[in-house]
Amino acid sequence: MKNLEKDTQKLIQAARQAQLNSYAPYSNFRVGSAILADNGKVYAGCNVENAAYPLGQCAEAGAIASMILDGGQKIVKILVASPNEKICPPCGGCRQKIKEFADKNTEILMCDNQGNIQTVDIAGLLPFAFELD
Ligand code: THU
């Protein structure tokens, strides 16, 4: 692995491990995601598709649910591992889901299958975001 911060390496490992369990028989596009939360723990998720296509769930949603279940409250870093040579930017819905638990310091990392990483902050990922207050 390249010369990356330790927590980024941990996220890549966790996301790739999750990717192995991805259930994507319809798209064959296997995605993994991992979050470093404010409690210092790492939570992973993979996409879970469904024969009723719109019911499928993205990898990021799984990782967020796992963080919340375990008591994590904020996303310090979230990484999305793509199955191919192009990075996989989160879909529109996931951008809003990430925003719910992000702040201006949250890093969103997108990693291709070669280990190339692109990073954005939440303002870059979801400008002009909907919020209630
Ligand atoms: N997908 C994710 O899990 N995360 C993303 O950021 C983009 C897309 C999934 C949804 C679906 O199972 C498959 O990739 C193809 O769209």
C-alpha cells in the first residue's frame, strides 16, 4: 500500500474486506465502505441489492447504520472502495446520508482498485445541502 496515514490504511482494509461480502447480483458492481467514527472505531458496510431494484442499499448506508447502532455519532473519515479503476463517488442519496453525520472537518475518500485516492470535504461533496435548521 502507498504511503498513507494509518487510519486511511485501516479504512481501505476494512472497506475491501466488506466488498468481498457485497451482494450485487444485479449490477455486479461490488462496493465497500468504511467509516472512522468520533469514538475512534471503524465501521464497514457493503452494498446489498434486491430483486426489486430500488430497495437495494449502498455500502455507505450500511456503514452508517453500523456506526449508529454501536453509538458512534460523527464521521471523521469515510472511504468508498470502488471495484474498478475509476473511483466511486457516493450517490446523491448517500451524500445526504453522510452529511447528517459530517462536519466541516469530515473527509470523504474515494479509492479505486489500484489504491488511488481522491478526497473531498462535505461542502465539496454536497454543496447547497438541505438541512432543517
Ligand atoms: N453503490 C454503492 O454502494 N455506493 C456508491 O457510492 C454508489 C453505488 C452501489 C449501489 C448498487 O448496488 C451498485 O453500486 C450499482 O449502482
